[in-house]
Amino acid sequence: MSNRATNILVPLISVILGLLVGAIIMLVSGYNPIRGYTALWNGIFGDLYTIGETLRQITPYLLAGLAVAFAFRSGLFNIGVEGQLIVGWFAAAYVGVAVELPKIIHLPLAILAAAVAGALWGFVPGLLKAKFRVHEVIVTIMMNYIALHVTNALIKTVSGGGDRTELIFTSASLRSEFLQNLTEFSRLHYGILLALVMVGVMWLILEKTTLGFELKAVGFNQNASEYAGMNVNKNIILAMVISGAFAGMAGAMEALGTFEYVSSKGGFTGIGFDGIAVALLGMNTPIGVIFGATLFGSLKYGALNMPNEAQIPMEIVEIVIAVIIFFVASGYVIRLFLLRAANKKKEVK
Amino acid sequence: METFPVLIKKNLAVFEGVKTVEYVVEMLNIRKEFGNFVANDNITLQLKKGEIHALLGENGAGKSTLMNVLFGLYQPEGGEIRVRGKKVDITNPNIANDLGIGMVHQHFMLVENFSVTENIILGSEPTKLGVTNKKDAAQKVQALSEQYGLNVDPYAIIEDISVGMQQRVEILKTLYRGAEILIFDEPTASLTPQEIIELTQIMKRLVAEGKSIILITHKLKEIMDISDRVTVIRKGEGIGTVVTSETNPSELASLMVGRQVEFTTEKGPAFPKDEVLDIHNLVVEDYRGVEKVKNLNLNVRKGEIVGIAGIDGNGQSELIEAITGLRKVKSGTIRINEKDVTGLKPRKVTESGVGHIPQDRHKHGLVLDFPIGHNIALQTYYKSPISKNGIIDYDKINEKAKQVIADFDVRTQGPHEPARALSGGNQQKAIIGREVDRDPDLLIAALPTRGLDVGAIEFIHSRLIEQRDNGKAVLLISFELDEVMNVSDRIAVIHDGEIVDIVTPETTTEQELGLLMAGHKNGAGVKGVDKEGEDQHVE
């Protein structure tokens, strides 16, 4: 079998298998899988509004996926995307609420604030790793909790005891009348364009710059990088800072686009953690992240329609969605089966 | 040159007459392809019971592929395998195991913090009432160890024992599983000279006890010492099988490489000029804070090769790392071209005109997951013409890589092939190409020919000498006396972190060097002992 054929066949078979197993789960729980999947389809592509909302949902996944993938390529496991996203969300919302400026200054400033906040949250584990060899997984997990509760406290202070901020000034908003008109007044905003630009930025950094060359070298082999005169510690810190900036921008998408405010949270948003799966599904490449984020965003948003239209309880829906993603992630196993089948065929010949 | 085919025919003819010989393993006309690449083409290897059969070929000639076919890791596209006369289909390593074929891998597959016995029974743990029965296993290991003279303590922990001992555990592992046919993959690559002698004895003992051995190697001396017959392959093709006692090293080398090979590199006299490297009272500690380099003084001049001879672990690694900026200097100074480089970062040292062929090419020399082209640019990627304002021009990298690949005869499919996919010799050529191409004033070559075949060694030595003849300084660190004697203009002997003496190859002997390396300071006294008691010191 040619390489190209397997590359197309594998994801296809993965999705079909995932859908089949999902269908079985719905069947044994007493729900009609055809109705369930129709509802899922309609929830993703049903009309212009849902398409707009699906794209909106994909936006933060894109940036969270980039954040995780970027760190991975430098040999670091950034589990702290969730926390970096939360501080980014707060920073963007704060700048959006605190001052009113011309849009051309205000909006970039708010996004920049989010990126800087995320970068700062990534800098701490990066520094600890570089200087004291503290494992970034431990530090980033703890930084997630700190982010969650510190922002909650800050929101309380800023809002004078409330649990959410005011709406941001429109001069800081990513909302777009044009995109809203196009999609029957969904919350689709300009963030999707920014996220796609960031995909390009990550690709440029990794594939075109000396920085990317060094980051990848450090990711593969620190000893050889040091031998070649690269500053390994500097690269570790930089990788975490850039990764954190991507994550912070994912928070800006929520603050300036989807919600236009920040509210105190009882728990994590989950977007940062899903970003790990998005990155891995996309094999840590910028283009792959588009694929992973699209899959995650679509399924997550489309699933919301399944309880409404097909009366399937949310718990079952979540299992079905998890199963589909699981099968897509198991593409390697399917590849293996295809290879074995091909070998058998050869032997028979 | 015309004599090779004749010789092969002569030797093959000897065997055609004796059809009655019993072969335990026959690999007949094996062909193995990877895509368009033919790794093995029509190779025949017949192993007699109770013989040591060497499989000789350059790096990347297809030796390992052939053995992986025998071990069931690869399926051949053509040819057949017979074990004890019966045609077999070895589709996975378990079948090879059942047929009594065992492999002693070059890179040991041992769990470091398990005991010898635990490692040996791993995967087929004997149980008594559901509990692992290590005691009986340990007794069996002990018995096997005694039978074959392996001298292994079944209860020792792997990380506490020497490399040579770990290899014996690998041998025991195959014996424990009932192997009758043992494949040794480059077994001496990581052993000390003493351990090599012991291994040779073990292999002879194994054969005496009725085992049959295939020895994969490219070291001619070993083959001459212990093998009965040799099968030679070159670039994937079977060249033929010769009887060891009827051949000689230079004939084998020619068969392997396909041309005449010089063992001692031709070199004219040195004309040393200004000092390039000057080390003064250098003290370096290892990671535990133990002084490994103690008040060391050394200089290297333009147009000369200084060899550092010494036994592994006498401070060589720390010395190189200190010069190249990879390790902190405790005290003393290092000057390059009269500029103090003590304590500078590796890049600053490199830019002061130092090239470094590192001791461990996988750990330091290469980013194995990078394409070979990226690796060739590993020291220059940030500089013009490859980079401008932090933007890399990958076309320039590939251009450079193609030039180095051509100049240094690196056998690869091109700059895009991952470094990991290259054979050891070609990886090393790429590193040497990268370092020499920058034309450094001082080239530090640490074990530059470790694990390489004669063809590659010859090539590398001539490149080092070429650097010297171009008026550059070369510092060679080697554990091989032949190499130090052949290539150096001056030899500095290191022992326990100090240069104990500096001699010239013309006026010294391997025996004298051996004694100096063992710490017998003061050459004069040594020479006296040397002349009278030569036999005691030469193995």
C-alpha cells in the first residue's frame, strides 16, 4: 500500500471506527444513534449560526494547541497552558475594562497584555527548569491552581466584591459586525484570523529562524546543543515564554471575543488541558494543530446540540465524543493493523 | 588487484569438495530490500558446527541486516535459511530462540538496577506456587557460568559490574535460554584490551563445548586471532568465504573495502611553528568534585599532531571538556593563539578557532533526529551566509551539506536523511567534515575512529594529517596505541590527570607507552625494565 493511501485511509478508518463504537454506546443506553449523530452534525454544520459558533469554539483550541505543541518541540511538557490561559483571560479583560483608548491601540494592547501575562506564567517554570532542573510538569500544575485562585481574587477586587467584571469597552473587542452578519449573529469574532496568523508565526519561528533551529535542537538533544555552543538554559526559558504567550492569547480570545468579560471560576476551563490532546493529535506541527483544534472544537460545540435535538443525556454525549477522539488518537494502532494486513497479502502472493 | 577473485575461488573450491560437512545454519542467497535500497544481495553464509565464523564488512555493508534476518527481525525478499539442514521460516525472534539462535547485542539490553539473575530470567521467570523462584534460577546461572568459565556472580547488580561483565551476562542470557548458535554483534566495541582477551577465551571455550558462533566485526585483528572462517560482504553483496588460516589481514581488508588498504598512514615529517594551544597548570574537577585533571601542562603548535595516550578515565574527557568550554576550570589557564579562553562559553571557544570531534558522537556530536544537513550546520547555522538577521536560509544549509557530504565521502541519501539513519562510520565522517570544513586552527579529535572499520580509519587519519600539513594544530585523544603511534608527531602520556611524559613515536615503543600509561613515571627507569622483561609486558 502506498504511503499516501495509508495517510488518507488511517484517519478515515479511525473516525468511522470511533463513530461506530459511539453508536454502539448510544444503542445499549437506549438512544437512537442515527438521531444522535444527526444532532451532532446539525450542531456543527446545521446552519450558518452553528458554523459560526463552531469556528468560534475552535479559536481558543488553536492557540492552546499551539502553546502545547511549541513547548513539546523544544522538549518541554507545558501542562500549564490552562493557567497561562486564565491569567491571559484576566489580563485582557482588565485592560479592556480599565481604560478606553482608540481601537487601534486598545485592542492590540489588550491582546499584548494577555500574551505577556501568559508568557510571565510560562517564564517561572522555565526559569526553575533552567536554573534548578525542577521538572516543568510539577511547577506548571501548581501554577495552574495559583492562576485560578489569584485571578478569582483579582476579579473580586476589580469588580468591587462581585464575581465578574464589567463588559469591556468596544474599543478592545474582537467582535465583528461583518462576521456576525455573515453567520446569522453568532459570536464569531476576529480572533479566528489572529489564531490562524499565530499558526503561521509558530511555523515561521520553527522552520525559518535560528531560534527555531536552536529550540528544536535543544528539544532533541541538550548535550549536542550545548556542544554546538547553544545556550540551553536560555532556550528552555524562551520556549516556555513563547508557549505561555500563545496560551495567554487563547485567554484573550475568550476575554475580548466570546464573553467580553471575565468571571470568577469554580474550576478550570479545560481548554488548556484539551490543548495537550490537540497538539498531540496534530503531531506537534502547526498545520496539525489546525486539524486537531478543528476536530476538538467541532465535536465539543456540536455535542451541545445532542441533548436538545436527540434527548441524549450530556453524560452519554461526553462518552461518545471521548470515544471518537480516542479512536482518532489511536491512528497508530490502525496503521499497524493496515501494515500487517498488507504484509499478509504479500505472503499469500 | 586481480588476485582477489582468484583467491576467493581457490578458497571456495576447498569447500566444494567436502559436501559432507554439517552446517548448523545455512543462509543461502539471501536478499533483503528496503524500498529501492538493496541491503543484502545474494549473500550466502554457512556456519559449521563448532566453528567461530566471522562476518566481515565495512560499516553499513549489511552485516546487521543479514543477522536481523537470521534472528527473525526482518523477512528476506529472496533466498532461504536452513537450520540443521531443515528449511525454516524465521518470522519473529521467538522462532529464532526456539531454533537455538541467540544474539549478544552490541548495546546491552539489561535492566541496570536488577541483579544478574533477575536480568537473565526476565521475560520467562520461573515460579514456584506463583512466586518467582529466583533461587533455583540463580543456581542454574551459577552452573552455566562455571561450565563456560564466565565467572559471573548471579546476585551482583548490573550497575555495579564492569562493561565486560555485563557482556557476559548477555552471553549467559542466551545460554540460559538454550542457545546453540550465538551471534556476537561487534562484541569488542566497548571493551578494554584486557576484557577483549578474556572474551576471546570465553568464545573459544563456548566453541569447545559445542556451540557455534557468528562474530560480526570489522576488526581484522580479532578475526585473525579467533575465527576459523570469514565471510566477507561489501556494499550488501556477498564477496565470498575464506579460511582464516589461509588469508592475512591485508587480503581481508582489500576484500572488505574493494581496494588496497594502507594500515600505517603515510606521513612526512612535521614542521611545527607557533604555539596554538597552551595549557598551564590546569585543574579540573568532575561532577562529584573530584580532581580529574591535576596541574596539567601541555602545548600544541601549528603543523603538528599531539597525541594524548592514556587509559580511559585518566582525565582525558575532563581535559577536552575544559578546553572546549563544556566544563568549568578550577584553576590554571588555557590559551588559544595567545588569547586566554579559560572559562569561556563553548561558542566563544569555537569561534576562537577550535574544532572538536567529540568522544561520544551520539551524545554530543549529533542531533540524531535532525537531518544530516542540519547536523552539518550545527556550528554555523547562526552565521552568514546561512543566517541573516536570525532568519535561516535552508537552501544554503543544504548546499553546504552537499559539499561536505561530497568532500568527506559521507554515504547518505542526501542532506534530508535523518542522522540516525546513517551508519556509525558515516555519522563520524559527517562530524569530521563539519569540524574540518570550518578550518579551525586547533582540531581536537577525541577517539575519532572508535568503532569504525579500516577503510574509514584510514580516511580519517589521512584527514587529520592533511590538517597538520595545512599548518593547523591537531590534538588527538585515543585509547588505541596503534593510532597514537601512527598519527602523532609527539605523544603526551596522561596518567591520573597529569602528563607524565612527552615522547616521540620514533623513539618510543608500545611497551614503554604502556608502562607510562600505567603510571610508571620517569622514562629512563622504564626503558631498562622494558628491554629485559619485554615478554612480561606484552600480551
